[in-house]
Amino acid sequence: MKYILVIASFNAFFFLLLLLQKKPKLLHDRIFSFWLLYLGGITGIYAFTMESFFQTPLMSSGIIALFLLHGPFLYLYVSTITFNQIQFKTKNLWHFVPFAAFILYLLIASSFPSYSARIRIDHVTEGTTQPPILFLFFLAITALSGPVYFVLAQKQFHKTKKSILNFSSKDIELDWLGKLIPVFGILWTALIVTAIIHHIFHVFSMSFCINGLMLSLSAFIILIGYFGLKQIGIFISDTDEEPNEPLIETPNATSKLVDVELEQCFCKIDDYFKAERPYLQPDLTLPKLAESLNVPHHHLSQVINDVYGQNFFDFINKYRVEEVKNKIVDPKFHNYSLLGIAFESGFNSKSAFNRVFKKFTRKTPSEFRDSQK
């Protein structure tokens, strides 16, 4: 148990060092840095204090209070992983108020020995003395925090993924995060329910509950690091350019194009794509295309969504797939590998190329090439 926690803590700090070297660092990178610092700290502290955990009630209560941070970090990271967000909103600090209040309560309680003696999480109190009601209130908030934030993070994940697909043509694979959130949400909730049952009926072991929560955090560290290392852009930047535009387009204008204007904009896009082939740019985004066409972002998005019936990611990559198909049968590209043709056609990764190509053709690139022979 101790060695697993130490390994998880080491991994968290190792991933943190990788992240600190990333340039440029965006808002989600900074939040991820603090999150990794928290994960490495809490698992490391518990690894070296687990033998005496219940012998120092205030310290053990303080570690329990740290559980109030995991949910907010997860939610804020998912909310800001829309890659080019830069500014942290002050209102987001409210997510950390319960933790700050719990710690302040414990600090004040430590000044009153007779009162702080009643603050325990293992039901070992002198005589029949009951824990303070305010302490039980904070424990209840801590128990609810995890499940509530996992639900919020899952909802935000789907909203974020949809926004990314309507903004960028690059492959930003976030399905691993979408799977981790519900899995650990269910596991965390099960352990919290077990802890509540322990407090009400005095069954199970509090050590079992705490160890389970710490092990789940350790597994979370290892898995988020594993999938993060596989995904370009999480720990290592794939661009040297400083971010200068928000990923999610939130236009001030609310006007929409009417039918005639939609047709005109559609024709403008069609002519531009035939003449300039902008989809060959691997880093093409909605704002860049809108600037080239000299149309507002939200109008371009409306045409792509309403007329073409696609999000921006599929809209651009469908053109790239057609470009690949044309190059495969073009004698000029017979000496190119399939991946080479994919990069020449605007794709930025092998995984994106294979997945998108099969989505639009129902065949793998190799199967399509063989069928043309």
C-alpha cells in the first residue's frame, strides 16, 4: 500500500516537471499543474503518515479536508481544456471556499483543546462524547463534493468536446478523459457511501475507506499520466506559437443569416475551398478560416452547422479524406506511404487519419488503397 502511494506521488511530481517545461502554457496547463501538485502532495503525505493517521485527529481531519479539492480541480481542468483559454475567472475561486472554510474551522478548533478532542473520524472518543455538529457538517460536505463534481465534470466534458469539434480541425483526443471521469466517479462514490455507512452503523473500517480513496487517487494519477503522455498537447506542446484566440467562440453578436445570406455565404465557402484548399493546413481553426473568408465567426459556424449539417472538425476532415483518396490514385504519389499522403493532405496525426478516414469511407486507408488496385 505504502509503495503504491509513493510511486503515485513520484509520478505526479514527474508529470508536473514535464508540464512546467511546456511552452506556451495555457490556462488548463496551469490548473493541471496545481492539480498534480495536489495529487502528489496528498498521496505522499498519507504514505508517510498512514501508521499514525488516526493518532493525530486534527491532522487526519486536515487530510480528509483535502478531498474537497479533487472535484474542483477535475471540473476546472475539464472546463478549461478548450486549448486556448488564457484567463482564470475570479468566480471560479468559489469552488475552493468549502476547503478553505474546513481548514479555518480546524485551525480555530485547535485553539480549544476540550473542543478539538471531540474532532475525530474514527469514533474513538472519550466516554459518550459526540463529535461536534459543525465537524459532521464539514464531513457531509466532503462526502457530497466528490460525487457532485464528478457529475458536473462529466456534463462539462460533453459540452467541451462539442465546442472543440466546432472550433478546430486538429485531432484532440479526449475520450480517455471521458472514460476516466465516470469510472472514478462511481468508484469514489462507492467508497464515500461505505464511509457514510461506517459513520452511521459503525461497520466496516475507516482505514478501509481512507485507503480505498487514496488508492483510487493513485490509480487516477497513473492513468491520467499514461493517457496524457500518449496525447500530444497534454504534457508537451505541439506548437511554438503563443495563443492569441479563445478556443470556444462566444461572439457578442447574436444575429443569424437568413436563407439568401446563407446561400451567399455557402457559395463563398465553396469557391474558396476549390481555389485555395485551406484544409491542407493542419492547424486550421474556425477563426482562421473566418478571417480568410472575411465573415464573422458565428456566421461561418452557422453555415457549417445548418447548411452542411456538420461540426467544423468533420467539415474540414471530410475534405482531407477526399484529398487522400485522390492522392492514393494519383501516380505522382505512388512512392508515398499512406501516412505521408495523410500529412500532405492536412492530417496532423496517424490516429486521427485512420479514425476519420474509416468514419467517412467505412474502410481503413489500406483497404481503400488495395481496392483501387
